[in-house]
Amino acid sequence: MKSTKKKTITLRLVKGTIACSPQQRATINGLGLKRREQVRTLENTPSVRGMVKKVLHLVEVVSETR
């Protein structure tokens, strides 16, 4: 029997985007993060994980559910 519970990942923006490249800024905006210390819970998909990998130095993975 398959579980209908979605896998999620919770992110926190730990650094500002003032000195980032435009591509990194666009990735942060795509993740739905707007200001420092903001926390966002997203669905754990390969596209989201790829975006997190691009800006791993700016975000912190708070929690992950499987």
C-alpha cells in the first residue's frame, strides 16, 4: 500500500542576496524565500533539490521528511 503523504523539505535563508549573482537571486526567489531567516516548506522534488544545491551556501536545510 502506497503512502499518500508528500515528502517535504524545510529551508531557511541564512544569508542575504545583496552580493549574489542574478542567477542565484532568481533561484532564491524561485524557492519562495524573500528575506533573511525566512523559513519555507516545499515539496521534496528533484527540481527543488537541484535549486537548493545551487544556493547551498545561502540556505540551511532545517528538516526533511521522507
